[in-house]
Amino acid sequence: MAEVNIHDIIKPENLAYRKSKILTDNVMHYCPGCGHGTTHRVLAEVIEEQDLQSKTVGITPVGCSVLMYNYLDVDFQEAAHGRAPALATAVKRLMPDRFVFTYQGDGDLAAIGTAETIHTCNRGENILILFINNGVYGMTGGQMAPTTLPGMKSSTSPYGRDVKMMGSPIKMADIVALLPGTCYVTRQSVSTAAGVKKLKKAITKAVQYQFENRGTSFIEVVSNCPSGWKMTPVEANKWMEENMFPYYPLGDIKVPQES
Amino acid sequence: MEKEIRLMKGNEAIAEAAIRAGADGYFGYPITPQSEILEYLMEANPQATTGMVVLQAESEVAAINMVYGGAACGKKVMTSSSSPGVSLKQEGITYIAGAELPCLVVNVVRGGPGLGTIQPAQSDYFQATKGGGHGDYHLIVLAPASVQEMADFVELAFDLAFRYRNPAMILSDGAIGQMMEKVELKPFKKRSEEILPWATTGKPAARERNIITSLDLDPERQERFNLKLIAKYREIEEKEVRYEEFQVDDADYILVAYGTSARICQKAIQLARAEGIKAGLLRPITLFPFPKKRLNELASGVKGMLAVEMSAGQMVEDVMLSVNGKTRVSHYGRMGGMIPTPEEVVENLKLFIKG
């Protein structure tokens, strides 16, 4: 059998995918099947393609993505739980020519950081808020989140979320879309190749709007949590499509008015 | 512009001094008795002149986290509040200390606990000097006793904060914040355009990415970081102690007081001396670092020290630790927004002398 060299197979003309230079070589700590890794990758690709590395300041949350700064080769600030939009507000106001984003989970953005989220959007800060909604507190072990679906079981709603006791899951994208300060509000997902492409388009648009000073861009990524949901990655994606998408429908909620 | 003399409130002096010191940003939330700082800055609109950003945040929590974000960019940023608001800021302050960032926090103290009162107090001494939030850390704490010092300490606090990459606090109170005095303002300083090597301003090709965080999940590394912080605090204690003395050379009894209480005690030692009591005053200007060594030296030659504070007795604990049993130490204080009179201090000094 003839020896085959890897370079004989991987040639530029048949290269389907290349790891973004903005992604570091650190091994991600995310669980198999988790949407965080893909979302990081898409964001990294946009930063690379738009040549934004020297202009980017990212703000990481408290939650599963607390260590995001290990994975993207850009300047990062690590915020207290829920406070990323406050940090981003100051960064952008003090350095208006930078690309500033926050990356937050549902507990961070929609529970403890609700005030910061609402008021940052209401002021129309020229930043991107990237919101990963998987309906559960992942890092702390699968507790009920503000976005946990009705009847959904978690370690703090072991009999399923009772909306009479705990209220209904909060739709943050719909709420911030009502505020004049947001220019672009969209809900995406990364469970399919098509979804990944759409998210990339959405982030690219958000970059453009930020440099046009149009206001806050808010991109929700409806995601999964195989570990927290106690499912395989395949089951988790199926469950997400059947249960999360009907409650959190994908698509644009608000797009900028062309001036 | 040249030096300028104006009649101002303490709060206004802080605001004006911040603009003149070349501050890059102020983030605040209204609370009595310090709202004039935010009001003054909004009216002065320094964004149009020096480029200083002024923003009214949605809460004290948001304001201190804006300070965190700005400080992480290497900017000269500050916030101000009063006691209940400063309690809310503690989360952000401990993150800023843990991330080793410079900033200025002003506390125009009012009586507590809880909502307490809007009148002056000195009951946040423990919170200011012992850390305040969770974890092992200290702020550099300056205690102004006049409107002039409210203005002067803004630049000093920023200088110290940047020198040590540590948050600094001006611990004032409602009396100094609200009273009007003559103040000599320094000329305007240009805002710095220097990009600090550790700041998160966007990663150029020439350097590694900068990460501002207070997180380290490795306990050995985290402990090494704690030890580094402690070494920094020891250095601050060696180099940055500031205090002022009045008639301590021949004193039998020394009053120890800062801020508003120190002004009252200045009068009290005059009254005491008129009655033949040889009283002196030591006024700590830095509360952290505390003038421990000087108090210990003075303790050898006096019959006692009386800490006078508008609190139930907080700084007195540091006085006791400083003198380490060398002399008698006691405390006299008023609370809840009450301010002692000089006569009252003398009466209590006499009671202390009687023992």
C-alpha cells in the first residue's frame, strides 16, 4: 500500500474549513455537543474576517463561558455575574472606535443582570450583546434559569418548572426589542450548518451597525445543554428544536430602519 | 489655565478637581448627601472640553462596574456615593481590587446601618479600611478634613491608585461634602493619552492579548496572587502613611480623629489647654495605611489616647492595635448623624482622664 501524506490530501483547493486565527490552541472546557464552542468559533471568524483583533474588547460573564478569554485571541475583561453590559458601556464610551461585545448566558443576562441588560439596551450603547440561552444554569450544575421552559426539570425544579410558583420563562430578546435603544435584535441557533451561517451573518451585521453607531445589537443564540439537560448531544438538539424553538422562535425580531 | 480660588461645597470641589485632574470618566447614581458631584459634572459637561465621560448609571452596582470596565482600559475613572450606595458597590470594588486596577471611589458617609439617616457619620470606617467586600484586600483610603482636601485628594488618590494598581477611596462625610469653604483649584491637567501595557484596549499584533480578571481556579496560583497583594499592601504601609499632628510634643493626652471629628478636636484641644489639660491631636490622613508606627511612638510619652469618631467605635480598634497596650485607649463617639461639639469632647476627655 502506498504511503499517504496528510499534505497530499489537504490542499488549499479542497480545504473546506480552516480554524480561525483568532481561536487559540487552548482545549475548550465545554461539554460535548454544547453550543458555546461553535458560537465562539463563529465570533472568532467574524473578528478575523473584519480585521477587528486590534480593536476588539470582549467582556465575559460568570457562567459556563467565564473562561472564554482562554479561547479567543483578543483583549478580554472578566465581569462579575450579570454586570458585563455595565463594563461594556464604559469601555465603548471611553473608546468609541473599538468593537465591544459582551457574551452572556441566561442566568447572567436575564436574572442577576436584568437591570444592566435593560438599561444598557435602553441607552442604546453601541455594543453587541451575544446572549446564549440554554434554559439552565450550566456551570453550577443545571439549576432552573429564568429561561427554563414551563414543566422543564432542573436540579432546582425537580418536578418541572411550575409557572404558578416561578413565573414564566422570560423572553429577553422580545423585551429589549421594545426599547428604542436597540437597533438589531435577532434570535439564532447553531444546531445546524445553516444556523451557523445565519449566526455569522447576524454577527457581521452587528459589527457593521456598531461602527455606524446605530445602537445596541442583541443576538440571542438558543442553545442546548446536554449535561444540564441530562441528554446526549443528539437528543439535546432534538429536544431544543421541539421545545425551545416553539417558545423562542428563531429569526429577526427587530432590524434597523434604513436611513 | 491658572490656579483659581472659589467658594465651593466639598462635593462640588471633588467634581471640579476630577475634571482638572484629567479624569477620563465618572459613573454615578444619585444619593444624598453627595448628589452634587453628579449634578456638578453634568452641568459642567466636561465631555465637550476635556473629553471626560460623565454618565448617570441605573444603579450603584452598574456605576461601579462601569468603573471596572473603564479602569480595565487603563483609564482614570471614578464613582461616588454615600454609605448605602457604597455597600452596593462592594461587589465591584472587590473585583477591581482582585483584578489590580486603579480607580477612585468617593464615599460621602451618612449614618447607618440600613437606610439610616442622611446626616454625616463616620460609621463606614471598617468597611473602607478592612476591605469592605469579600476576599483579602485593602483600598488606599484618604480622609479629607476640609473642602480644600476634598479637591486635593482627588489627584492624590488617582496617583496612588495608578502607582499601586489598587482602588483608592476618599472617605469623607456629609458635613464636609455639604459645607462651603474657600478652595484653591489646581490648573487643568490634560487627560493622558498613554496606552498602558496591561490595559484592554484591543490587541495589537506586537503583544499578547490582555486579560483583566480576578479569577484563578488553581489554588496554588491564587494563593501566590494573594501573597503578591499582601506584599503590595505592606509596601503601601511602608511608603504612603500620611497624618497631621497638633500640639503633640508636650501632650499628656492625645486625641485621635480624622475628617470632621478632627476639626472638632482641633478646637477641643484648645479648650482643654485653656483648662490646663495638655491635649494634642493626631489626625490620620490615610486610614489605610494607618499611622500605626507614629501612634506607637507617641504612646510611650503620653498618659492616654482618646479616639473621637462619629461612630460606635471603629478606628479606635486600630489605635489600640497601634499602641499595643503601651497606653490607655478609649473612644468617644456620636452616631446617627449627630456631631459632637468641642465642649462635649473636652467633657469626655476629662472623664477619660479620671479613668
